[in-house]
Amino acid sequence: MMRIILLLYILLSAGLCCSQLSDQAKIQKLDSLFNALGKNNMSMGSISIYKNGKEFYSKTYGISNDRNHQKVAADGKTLYRIGSVSKVFTAFLIMKLAEEKKLDLKNDISVFFPELKQAKQTSISQLLAHKSGLPVYHRVDDLEKLRRSRTEAEFIATINKREGNMDTSKFRYNNLNYTLLGLIVEKVSGQSYNDVLAYYLKELPEHAVYGTYHILDAQKHEANSFHLEDEAWKEDYEITESPLSDGSGFLLSNARTLNEFMTHLFDYSLLSKESLDAMLPKSGMFGYGLMKSNFYEHKGFGHTGRIEGFTGACTYFPAEQIGVTFLQNGTVYPLNDIMVFVGDILFDKPLIVPGFSKITLGENDIAKMQGRYANKEEAYTVIADTKKHRLRIRIVKGHSPLKMIIPTLALEKNRLLNPSQGIIFDFNSLQDAQYKYCEMKVNGAKLKLERVTK
């Protein structure tokens, strides 16, 4: 999960600029992009873009709920799970409490969790920076084990059963760090996480953000997540409820609120400059709750989120005073690729908006792709062959005899998409009627594989 998050949100390569578009032309391109995504069932969700402190563009599309076969269209009131974007808010609350001298970031956490094995060796700042010696929880099944805890004592006992992280000098993404920080917010303030968050955000024009411990409620405009099945959106039913606050990823919000929050965070109306500077990444890519999210030469900061079928990204570019938040409750086309399209439009990079419509491949198209492609350094192999006259894509990792079959649909004659994992296969460099390379893209990560002969 960490590898996906790291690569999901960063694009550091240089690019060529084209002539600047007018604001109206950018809005039209953005409309074309999200209309095409929605029309072709590639995405459902909400996008908000802020510029100079005001909303420049917004669009909400798709459905929020489908209970009893009654589809409810998403709108401006719809709230989405924001996953790990919650960590920005948790870090913000910790910094507010530190500003008010209610806690010291240098102190260890034994006063809050005396029964936790590594508590005396773990400082609040280590939790913020993902450099603690605590057991690492980042897989979905890991988090499920924690969420089953009904009391804090049971929660701590579950953690103590696992081995800790031995190397605290290196960054290691760990949801447990921010789960504990959320509980520290409650212990220091004597109030619930939601109450503390509402208090510190009370001056914001938009502050529709709170944590939920229950199954999502359609009556409160809380959207459920969906997956694509037989070209139709099918609702996912949640099964997880937790009685404990989870500062790592339990918040719901909307795109406008997140942009409003980031705008005021970076104009120092929510935190002092000293506190915000402490949150920003220094030598690495992660600071206190904020990750680098650069787009070409434009330096941005924010976070991504993924939880129970929801995906999202929130970033702010201080120099340009631009905030972009995109939240989805239905994801087929990779979120990172959509964010790159948005960045291309906003920052005047060359872009022709794709149509996102599926096409049928002919026998000649399939023949060009067939073969074995390998990347020896990463030990990945992609096999393109046919079964019952249909193109089949299989992936092999290392020397495993198992070949994972990846169902795909064709977006172009040389581009395939796996909807469930958001994997794109781009075949290129046609030589002797066959492609020489296959580029596998997973949420922004690119892996180039070269055709090999047996």
C-alpha cells in the first residue's frame, strides 16, 4: 500500500509548456474530462479546484446511494470517505495542541498509553513523521484486526502481540501512528475527536468534515462506494464499524471543504508559520501529515486516501495559490492519471482529453500485442496471449509458477485497462508487426517491460 501511495501522487519529470489557456477554456476542458469519465462509467465522485482563495471549478457526478433500487444522484451536499487524507487533519490538531502548550512533540507517549510496549521509546514527533518503532499496520487486513477492538485496552493488547519496527531512522508509512495520534487528541483535550476538530475549524466558511464510527447513512448525505460490474455501478455494503476514533483514516468530507481547509492552512490563519513549516516535508517526501505532491515544476503538498472503495487526493500549490481535491466513490480509471489530466489543464501542458470509451480489438490488433515482456530489474513479466480467440493478459512476479490473469478492456488499439486494480498496459514501438515494449502503469508508477523471445 505504501508503494502505491508514494507513487500515486508524485510526478517529478519535466514537460513542455504550451500556450496558456483562458480560464473559460480550462473550465470547458475540465467539463469535457469529467463528462467523459462519467458517461463511460470510468469514475464517480466530486472535483473542486480553488484559485486565489475562491472556488474556480467544481463538478459532482454519479450516484451516492442505490438502496432498494432507488438511485440517489450525488450533489454538492454529498460526503465521501477521505481515507488517509484524514492524517492531514490529525496532524493539524496535534500542532494546534502543541501551539497551546497542551503537549510537547518531543515527549514520549507512555503517559497516554502506559501498557503499550514501545511507548517509552516513541515520541509524538516520531508518530507524526512515520518514524516510530511501533508495529507496522498498512495492509487492509491489518487495519481490520485493529478495528475489531471494542475497547482501548483490547486495542493496545492487539498491538503488543506484534513485533515492532526495528529501524526508526527511516520513514515507514504506518496507519497505527495516526490512529494513536487521534486518541492522543482526545486524551489531551478531554473531548471527542469530532468536537475538537469542529472547534478549531469553526471559523471556516466550509467545515463539513467529521469522523464516523458507524455504517454510512444515506439520510445524512453520506455516500456509499461502488464497483463496476457488467457495465453498471454496484453498491458496496460496508461491514466494518469501530467504537474507537481512528485519526489515520475515518473522516468524511467533501471536496470543497478540503480545499477551504488547505487554503487557510497555507495562509497561516489556522496555524502559525512555524507550525506549518514543521509539517512540511524536509529531506524526504513526508513531513507531519503532509506529503510532497509536485506536478512538474510546481511544488505542492497534500495527501491521498483509499478506504473501502473510496479514493481521493487533496493537494495545494502555495506559489500558485491553487488547491485541487478529487474524491471518488467509484473508481475504474486510475485516480493518479485523472489528477495528471487535471494538472495538465491547470498548468497549460499539452493535453487532448481522452474519450474513455471501450473499443473492440481486431485479430490484427491482438497479434501485435501477443508475446512475453519482461523487466529483469523488478522481476516482472507480462504475457499477452489468447484463449478462445480472446486476448488474455497474465502477470508473473519473480520465478513464481503462478501467472495472475488480469481481466482487461481496450481503451485504444494499444492501451488496455484493468478496472479492478487500475492497471494500464500501454504497448508501443511497433517493429516487424509486433510491439517491442509494454509499459505497465499502476496509479502513477510506470514499469517498462521489453519483449523477449523464449
